[in-house]
Amino acid sequence: MRLDMHPVSQHKPELAAFLIYLFIALVMLWPITTNFSGLVVNGGGDVYQSLWSLWWVPFSAFTLHSSPYFTNFLFYPQGANLVSETMVPLAGIVTAPLQALVGIAATYNTLLLLSFALGGLFMFMLSKYLVNNNYSAFIAGLIFAFSPMHIAQSYSHLQWTMIEFIPLFILFFLMMVKTKKRRYALYAAIAFILLTFMGDIEQGIIMVFFCVVSLVLMALLERNEVFNKEFIKNMALLGILILVLGSPFFILMSGRLSGSLSSAGQLSDIAHNMLYSDNLLSFFLPSYYNGIFHNLAQGYVYPVYTTTYQGINYSPDITEKVSYLGYAAIVLAILALYHEHRKNRLRDIRYWIGIFVVFVLMALGPNIQLGSIATGIPTLYSVYRAVPLFNLVREPGRFDVIVTVALAILAAIGFDHLSKTKYGKNAILLALVFSAIIFIEYNGMPLSASFAGQLTTNAQIPQLYKSISSVGGNFSVLVLPALPNLTSGSFLYPGESMYYQTSFMKPILGGYTTRENSTQQQLLENVPLIVSSSYLESGYGFIYPYPILENYSKLSLFWLTANKVGMVAVINNAYASAYNQSRLSGLLNYLYGLFGNPVYEDSNVTIFDSGLAENAGGENNMVSYISGVWVPGYQFCTASQPCNTSFASMWYGNNVRAITVFAPKNTSATVRMEGMTYYPSAPVEVFLNNNNLPLSSFLMNETARNYSANILLPEGLSQIIFYQSNATFGTRGYSPYLNFGLRNITVSGN
């Protein structure tokens, strides 16, 4: 396909294809189409996080005049590094006027619909360039834009919904290679920046890998035709243009790289790679999101895709397991292979066969899974994951996006051959038949109100949250629950609080970042109110299960004051249920006693003015709280090594155990605790801050006993540190796991 400017009339096929793809998307997403500003797709905390990122980027750039890659509007006051966050920065900037006009939810839905329409259009253009058949190109666009993988990702991840620029980049990349014209290097660079920053940095990494694989295949298949001085110049130009055009983002990201790579590498171990990998059977089983086959898919998803690895059962992440190819597309691809082989022209499509095979092997993850069996057979991904930076794509199943491109091209070639046989006398009818079959196989349209309810999320922001924006002063907001659900691990409500923040525009104590630094959550775990309300949400009661015995109201008020919390909001639905209304009433009654009557209240949200925290909080009281990670002893009890009741209720930590104490003035105090060891004995020492000599020394044994130490606390913050000595008292030692545990720690003034 020529890319010179022509009158619109010469692009009628492209325009018609775009409109048809848009119409299909509008029909498929009918629940959203009928409530464009009130509903979004259902992706739990992830969809709220995506809504937040659309708002955050222009807000940080145009209102705060700061980098979008760091925020203290989440996890206030510590803040969060967002370099490894799944943001869509360019999408946020481009859509800023639309957000102001129609709102964030409608903007999100516009991007969603355009991802299908433009994805189909750009795949149409790529296929037409290669095959020069409008009907083939339309089928290729349908396969790519409405692939089950794309539909599944669109129900969870905005950054992997907007994959439309991938075929556009491939088109310009191939035109650059074939024609040697430098303008296509510029077009390809622009497409690369769009897919990386309108989409996701992972897309950019995958496309770099695509280029590497392409160059290897080209070197093997058509070296003399491709590799020459002009080719090398264009490749260098492409790289330079990408760096120049993307420099505003690359420079901002580089300023926040410290520590971000380790956060980005979370959940990148082999077990999680397998969890996010395709199953060999998933290429041939209809998608869970298919409205027609949903009930069937529900029956086999967990039995088939649950994987046992090293004795541990891993339930599947359904979104990342969807990779259905579709039998109509497979038939057309096989037809292409058969025809090209028969005509002795297989060399013409070996490139696309190679791309398909390589990326299938990548999508299968570190080793092949067949149903519920982890075969242990390694794949190409095992090598890939060892490459620095490339291995940041921890979800192998996302390589399906290139599998779909290759499948669409092969299917287009197959349909082109079929249309030239006696069966293709009426090509438009044949195209309609295959398109209908593909739509049935790929269909992502919910066919019942109940399933539609599962696939959508209410995007209405309670009016009361909007009222907070009009309240003057420099303060933060705590929205409960602020921690993930302890039972399910869901970040639904922390994500929801981020979305609500887009209306009141004040910092919040919590939030949800997909690859968060563990210290962010520890900051929240210092606040008894946050921890207790999280346990309450999960059905464990209003408790604070940590080793310190404290006046938890006083400690909570201390932290609210320290973090400038001006309002505490409760998402009522998180605690209210048809079976247990007492959770919500219990929490609200406690907050009534702490702050007085709420300042805003309706069925959705209750908001309290926490200004009383400054007067009643810990600024004038001595308070203590945990430092580091404390682990309950029952986690270490096994059938082969059972623990007694005392051991199970003790608290253990990583190496050093410590608590932090705030004293409003120099204070003579006593620290009391109960301790024991699972081993015959453990010498334990108590230090204050960086003092070289211990305050006290104890020889703990297998019986739980009470211990105490006198301590002179200086004004301000201090750490009381618990060590186990190596051999004798008087020297600090290394404290490994399990050697001793503590509980019921108190610090009181004398």
C-alpha cells in the first residue's frame, strides 16, 4: 500500500474498515456503550489505577508542574516511584482536553473503543501492504483487533488495551527495510513512541525483541536483499529518532531509575512467570470472556489451567491465560502454508512462520504447561528471562500480541489464495462467512445482564468526595480500607480510593501501584486503624494483631497527625454485606467515638473530619509502633515441626527486630515483653538506637516468660532493637529467622 497523500476517496476501503470495526466494538461493549460515562470495564483495582493514571499525568504536568514518574499524592507523605508503574503517560496528555470536557470515565471508554477500531485499521493497512487484498486485509484486522487476548486484556489493563500501534510500527519497519526510504524510519519511530507511551513500556520492550528476531530471520532468509549500507543507516536512524522523540519521557524516567528496576522485577520468578504464561491448551480453548462459550469456559478454566510447580498449586490468572487462536484463523493459515508449499513459494512466508513460532515459544513461558501438568520442557523464554531489562516483561502470555499479528497475516494470505479459487467467485460473501465465524469464536460480548454485571464497574464518583476539593488547607485523606483484602489479596478498594482522589485532588495515605516498593505498605501497617479495618473487611474482626500492646486509638491519632490527615473516609460497601451488616456499623461506631459525627454521609461513603487527631493524638503522648517486618509464628508451624500455642502466637522478624518509640520529652521508661525461643536457649539483647552496649540481656528458652528493661528515651524518635548475640552477651550478633519471638510489648513512662 502506498503511503503518499491521496484524496479521501482513494482510501474508502480503509475508512469503511475503520467504521465497521468501530461498530463491532460498540456492539460488543454494549453495557458501556449504553452508559458511556457511568460504567467502565471490570478489572478490579487495575481499572481504577488506569483511570487514575489518565488523570495523574496531566495533573502532575500542568497543575503541579512536576514529573509524572513520582508522586506523593499516593502513600503520603513518603510517596511512590512510578517509573515501573503501568502508566499510559502520552494517553493522559493527549486526552487532557477530553477529560475536562466529558470526564475521566468517558475518556477511558473512548480510548477503549478506539483501540479496537484503530487496531483493526492499522492491521488492515499492514495486511493490505503485504497481500494487496481488501477482503484479506479486513479479516486480518478482525483477527488482530478482536483477538481473545486483546479482549481479555481490555477487561483489566488499559496499557495492554491500546495495542493498535503495534501493527503500524511493523508496517513502517518493513517498509523501511524493503524500500530503504528514510521517511519510513521516521514513521516507524513515531509509531514506536506511540505504542510505548500511549500503551506500555512493556510493549516497547517486546517490539525491540521483535526487531531483534526480525533481523535474525532476515539474515537467515534474505541477507543479500536486506543487509547493506542503506539498511544499516536506516536502522541507526530509527534508533536515534526513537531516542530523540522519546527523550522527554526517557529523561524523566532516568531521574527515578534508582530502585525502580528491583520493584519492576517483583513477581518475576519462574513460578509467577508460569502463572502468567499461556497453556498449550489455551490456544485451542475458547476464551473465558466469550459471551457464547462463557459457561463452558467456567467449567474448564481452573481444572485445566491450575498448575502445580515444585509442590505448590497455582490458580491461573485468567486474563493472562487467554490465548485462543480460533479455528477459522487456523484453517486459513494452514491453507496459506499448503498453497505456498504446493507452489514451491514457501520461502515467501517463512518470515511470518518464524515470527509465529518464536513468539508462541515466548508466550508459553519458562517451560511448557499442558493442562494442569507442568511438563518441565524449557522454551525460548527461559533464555530470554536471563537478559537484563528484557526480563521486565514478567507476563510471557503478553507475547501473544505478536503471535496474533503473524496469525492474522498468514490467515490473510490463506484467504487471498482461497478467493482466487472457484470458492472465491463471490469474495465478499466468502469474507462475510469467515468474518461471522471469527466473530462467533472471538466474541467478547456479554449475552446476559448477570455476565455484563461481572464485566463492568461503576465509575460514578460519590458527590461527597467532590466536596472535599472545596475544603481549604494542606491536608491528606485516608480512605478505608487502605490495605488489600487479606483473604483474596484484592486491591479493589485501594484502587477505588485512587479513582476518587481524581475528584478531591488531595494526597491519600494509601493507594495501589502494581509494582510497589514494600516499604509503601509498611507505612500503612504502622497505623492500627488501617490494619484493624483491613482485618475487619476480611472478616477477622476489628483487631490489631501485632506484637505491641498499645492504646491503639492514641497511636492511630498520632499517625494521622504526623501524616496531616484531615479527613477519614469509609467506602461503605467494603464492610457492608447481606450477611454481616455489623462490620460497617462497628467501624462507624468506633470512628464516631474517635472523631464525632461524620461531616458527610450517604449510602456509599461516610467521611469524618479528623482534625481532632492533632489535639487528641500522640504528639503530646509517648507512643510506640513496629519497625520492619514481623511475622506470626504460626506461619512456621508444620506437620513435621509442630509449634505449641505460645510459639504460634509469638512474633518474629527478618534478622533485627525493632520497635520505634516517640517521646515528647526526655523520658525514663520501661519496656516490657513476653518472649521465648523454639530452640533450647537464645541469648537476646536490647539496644537503644546505635548504642554499642545493650540496655539489658536475657537468656530466653522454650517457655514463654516475661522480661523487662529500663530505658532512658531522648526526646523525639528512638528505636529499641532486639538482637541475638553470637555467643556471649555484650556484642551484637546476627539474628536469623525463628531463633526467638516476642509478643505483648509495652513501653511506659515511669
